[in-house]
Amino acid sequence: MKPGIIGAIIAALAIGSSSMFTVDQRQSAIVLQLGEIVSIKQEPGLYFKIPLVQNIHYFDTRILTFESPEPERYITSEKKNVLVDSFVKWRIVDPKQYYISTGGDETRAQLRLSQTINSSLRDEIGTRTVHDVISGQRDMIVALMRDKADLDARKIGVQVVDVRLKRVDLPQQVSDSVYRRMQAERKRVANELRSTGAAESEQIRADADRQRQVIIAEAYREAQKVKGEGDAAATAIYAKAFSGNPEFYAFYRSLEAYRKSFNGQNSTLVLEPNSEFFKYFRNPGDQTK
């Protein structure tokens, strides 16, 4: 084959390859002709362009993330500073408007989003307290900020998918003051609980002592009652036994008296010989005396 023909084939292949381009499902493309937008390709596939006259600019249509490099300082309604770390999820939805507004420069788009987010945060935090920003109304702040940011981002062909506050902190000097105040408050509550507990403990102890005294008194009363009933029953039995055989009862009582009187080893009694105490020693068989 002649060299001229081979060169023509190579030139034709080069022109043919330079006249084709592809767009995958993660991209959209703008066809530019001498700097002017000719067409927009948002569906994946194979497309054709005029070589050397038209060029292609690709855009990533996936969700992108932009994070603030440093925490931003904002002022609450209480005139207190808070440091906020945030990030934005965004994507290109209108390649033409995006190219016209930013020239296809992602850095310019992120700068615009950052300015919008900071402005929205400043407005929302400026009308709320520290407690609201940290926990009380955090979700509401995020929702309002996302809506405002998305409304402004649409002007440059961008959709704000989500905005989140990663961290909301107080400056160091404010944090120290807050922690000291929290510590003092916790100590006050602890002391209050201790004093309340001590008072309740004393009340419970006094009530227990009162119940103890009542129980002892009732037990003593019941014991005395039972003892009295026992003594009465014993007296009745003694009386019945005495009335049945007075002489035997008198003899039994004398034996009990002897036993109690002479229960020691050196028991000594000083009595007259004719004392009634020795009645049964003198005449043990005489029942009439």
C-alpha cells in the first residue's frame, strides 16, 4: 500500500476519533464552539462533535461534599460566641447555568456555597440562644439553612442536597466559664440532695424509734396482761387447793419456805424454838396443831 494512502487512512481515523466523545452516567457535558455553548449532553452515550472547532467540558453530576476548612465564629442572641463546623452536600443540576455562573470552576461554586451557608447561619444563630444552637433547635436551624442555601444555589445551577453542623462549640474562655458554672450548679444540687436526704433520714429514724417505743410498750402491756392472767389463774388454783385440803396446803407451803430458806451451804436463821415456822419440825405427825 502506498504511503500516501496509509497517511490518508491515519488522518481519517484521527479525525474520526476526534469527532467522537462519550458521556457516562456520572457526568454531563457541554459542547462549546468558539467559547459559545452549542449543546448540553446529560444522557450517557456516544456523541459527535466537529473536530478542532468544538470542544467538550465535562461536569461531575454525583453528590459532592464541601467542608468548611476552619470553624466559623458566630454570635448568638445572648451576645455569646460559638464556633460552628459545617459541611454541605451538593450537586450540579443545570450544567449550562453552572458553566455561565462559575465558568465550570468547582472552587468558585464552593466559595459561593460557603458564603451562602455562612450568611444563613449568621441569620439563624443570631436570633437564638446557645442552648438552642447546641441542642434545642439544631434540627430546625439545619432545615431552614438548607432551604435558604438551596434557593440561592439554584441561581448557579446547583442543588444543595443537605447541610449539617458537625460540631458546635464554645470558645475556650467561654467554655471554661460555662464549665465552672455547671460545676457550681451540680455542687449546689448535690448539697441540696444531701441535705434533703439527711432530713428524710432523720425523719425515718425518728419514726422508727417511735414505732419501736410503741411496739415495746404494747408488748410490755400484753406481757403484763398475760402475767396478770397467769397470776390470777395460779391464785385461783392455790385457793381451790387450799379450800380442798387446808392442812396439806399449809404443809406444802412450809416445805417451800424451808427449801428457799436453807438453799445455801451456810444458811443461818435466828428464831425462837416455839416459832410457827418450825411447826412441822416439832410435831410432824400432829395435824391438829
